[in-house]
Amino acid sequence: MILNLKQIEKISKALGDSNRLKILKAIQSHKGKLECTTITSSLNLAQPSVSHHIKKLVEAELIEPHKEGRFYFYSLNCDILDAYLSTLKRL
């Protein structure tokens, strides 16, 4: 999959914040799936701040939400990450 420049821009902006990178790293270190409250407590950030960062990561398609009961879990979208890296190599 090759991404267009608009998609590359959106992903790059999402990755340009250290808190978002920490969220991605936290999800990855928990076998690629993590619940929102765990993200909040592990990063020592306020819940509204985490929600904002998660929204940006979801909009960039870097993570995918999954609702289980009352809770939302987030998993990495490895396909989009691979496509992003592949497209950058071709620029």
C-alpha cells in the first residue's frame, strides 16, 4: 500500500508530539493492545490530554479503537505504519 502525500502529512504531524509517541510505545509494549485508563495512568497525563492525543492518532489511522463492554482498547495499525515507512523510503 502506498500512501498519498496528505496521508503522509497527517501521520507525520501525529508522530510529531512526544506524548503521542509515548502512547504508541505503551501500546506496543502491551502486546499491541491497551485500555485508555491504563494509558492515562502509565503516562501520568490528565484524561482530557490523553483523549486529545488518542483522537489525533486515530484520525491518522495509527491506532484503532475497539470497544469491549464499557471500555475502549486501542491497538496499533501495523499496516498503516508499514505503508508509512515504505512510502517515505520512496520519496
